Amino acid sequence: MTTSYAQFAYVYDELMADMPYPEWLAFAHEAWARFGKPKTIVDLGCGTGSLMIPLASEGYHVTGIDLSSDMLAVAQQKLESSTVGSRLLREGKVRLIEQDMRDLELPAPVDSVISFCDCLNYLLEEEDIVETLRRAYNAIKPGGTFLFDVHHPRQFEQYEAEQPFIYNEDNVAYLWTCDLDAERCEIEHHLTIFARQAGAPATQDLFQRFEEVHIERAYDPTWMTEQLKAVGFTEVHIFGDFTWEAPTNETGRLFYIAVK
């Protein structure tokens, strides 16, 4: 895993404002309706809490786990700065843990683990995937579920074909280019980000420039299914692009539901 999400963490929410968070939540709710509603959840790779906080607000007990201390710091600030978030912290409905998903270890097992927004694609070796699946399996109660999504291998080909990507808003802008290693099905994202400096005089357009490199690897869905079953999951279901249909040749994002 190569990404630290340091300075990027503090502009992440603005850059990702158009991400389909409601669709991820809807997918999770429908999965739980079909395979068992949880009380306790781990959000693995929780980032700034954009899924964790709504789930906790609905009454679930949610543990947000992330490798990046900066992402967790933003999540903590979001909780503390709102009335609802402060109540969730006070009532113990949400907690944050800095931990590598490959080292996932909990005091007690939970009913469901979720990991959305292609977190597992940041694991660059097959053994890292296998270890994370094993850790997730051990973290879940019998009958519980592991819900996650990853990019389909062909999505990286599309990224490379469509680059560069440009985002330009008042407070933040970026230039995003990609390099694809087709043999490993691994893509290297290069981002040059310009963020407006906090506290700068309103009459001055002062921006800070910083660079980010994010590397992701995609895995064959047949191989992923085999690994999930090998670590002990009894059922594995795959769907495409927020639907309840099987993946097709046009699928960009694969959704997995694994039942212990």
C-alpha cells in the first residue's frame, strides 16, 4: 500500500463531493436486508467518514479504520464540529482507529465489515489481498457479511484512454494523469493539486501546490472469488455498478458480498 493521503486529506471532501455516497449506502442497506441487518459495523478505509458518519447517525455502532492519520483527523473534526457528530462520539456510536487493513484486529467481532470506494485496489500484491480477506473474515461474526467494491480491470484501461482529467473550482483544482502497467493491471495516478490557502486575504488568490501519487491494482473477479472462499466465506456474490445484476463487459466497478 503506497498512499498516505497527507495534504490530500484536507481537500478530499471537496474533490470528492460528487462521489455516489448515497448509492454506496443504499447498496449496503439492500445487502443487509437480503443477508442480515447488522448492529455493529467496521468501515474499513473509512477516510473522512462520509459513509461512517451517516451509518452511525442511523443507529449503527460503527468503527472507522484507516491507515491515514490525516484522513482520520478530518473525520474527527467533522464529528466534533457538528451537534450530531458530538452526540455520536459521546454515546460511543462511532470510534476511529488508525490501522492498516492488512493488520485488521478488533477487540471483538462485528456483524459486518464494509470497504467501499475501491480501498482494496490500493493493495498491490496478491498476498496483501489474501491477508486482508483473512483478517476481515476473522473480524466478522458467524453469519455476518463483508461488503466491498473494487475497480474492474478494464476500468484502468478506460482511465488511461481518457486522461488527462482536469478539475477547476474556486478553492481547489487539479491535473490528473495516469500510467498503466497492463501486465500487472496496475495504474499509477499522478495528481498536481492547487488548494486555496486558508486564512489568505480575500483580495489575494493564494494557492498551495502539492503532488500526490496513488497506485492501484485490479484483480480478476474469478481469482477474488476463489480467495474469499479459501479464507472461509461460505457465500460470495458479485454485482456490477451499484446494481443487483451480474457484471457485464461494460462494468467498471465490481461489488462483492461475502457471507461468513
